[in-house]
Amino acid sequence: GLANTVNAFANVDHQHLILFDEVAKAAIPIIDTFNSQSLANTVNAFAKMDHQHPILFDEVAKASIPIIGTFNSQNLANTVNAFANMDHQHPILFDEVAKAAIPIIGTFNSQELATTVNAFAKMDHQHLILFDEVAKAAIPIIDTFNSQSLANTVNAFAKMDHQHPILFDEVAKAAIPIIDTFNSQGLANTVNAFAEMDHHHPVLFDEVAKATIPIIGTFNSQELATTVNAFAKMDDQHLILFDE
């Protein structure tokens, strides 16, 4: 159907403005016939292609709320992620997603957990219970998180000023052995999150410095500033990094 069409175009990164507008026009009058996956796939496709359509997003939210209990972990994560990426505020939808996510949080994989808290943080949508439940679900499976998910998770907690020392220690423990897989943004965001939460972890900071130096040329100005600022905040002297 309509959802599958835009999803297929988004999956191959094929831009087609007229098609997406026509799909939105056709979808809105029949949005109540969309199931959870079709609703999630539709907004996810529009967000992937950075195609703004506020009316469609509002209609998807309106249709999603009454059936939010039928959304699985992937659909919940993809929905809030799409709204966050398009900077489309819908506090009621986010509250309903949190309410639906909490009882099934154990079914979320690492990427879905990271994506969910990242979306809430991007929209500056506070939900203490959700964040605590995400931390509780993440810790036992932290070794399944990749570099981006680890960085996004601590970054989200820091953005929302949500203290969780055990989670941060576990993220550090998981990050250190795979630190060479972190890109410039991941490295900068990770140390920034630890610094913002005043969470000391000298071994992690040393490993980040070690991983940063060989790829320092890939850091943009903001990432460089964020990184040195985080080291300075934590009073972590790393002369070679600062020289670089």
C-alpha cells in the first residue's frame, strides 16, 4: 500500500517530492485504516527523506494514539524517532509512546532503546520513568550496543540531566573495548555526556584520547571544541590530545 511505497523509496534513498506529497494526500483521508506498522513506516519514510508534511504527521499521531498498545518496540522507536528528526512536536503522542513502551521495554533491542531515549531528548520531552526503565533494560544487554547506540544513550541522559551512574559505568565498560569503532561525533558526544553529568571515568577518557588522536583530522570544529571542553571540565590532563 501507500506505506510500503514511500518506505521502499526511503530505503533506497530515492527522492521524489511529488510522489511523497501525493501519498500524504491519499493517506490522510484513510489514515484510520493504517495499522501500527503502516503508521510507523510512513512517518519513518518521510523523516528519512527529510520530507516535511506537518498535517500528515499530526494525522498519524491522531491515528496512532488509540491503537498505541498494538505497536511493537520497533514501531514505537521508529515513530518517536521520525517525529524527533522532523522536529515535529507532539507531547501527547510522546507520553502515549512512553506509556506503551514501559510494559514491553524488555522486548526492545539496543538500537531501539538508544533511538527512543535519543528522540525524547531531541524533543526535550522529560519522562523520568521511561528513562529509568530504559537504563534497567539496557544494562544487562549493554554488550550488544554498538558505538552509536552507546554514545546516543549517554548523550540523551545527559541532555535530559537524568542521573544514572550505574548506566554510565556500564556504558564506559562496554565502550572501551570497541572505542576504535567510534567516529568523531560518537567520541565527542560520549565524553561530553560524562562531563555534563560530572561522571568521572579516567580510563574511558584516556581511551577516548587514544582513539581521537589518529582520526583528529575527521573532527569538525564543534566536535573538537566539545572534546577539549569535556576533558577540561573533568580536569583530565591529556597533553598529547590538547597538542593535537
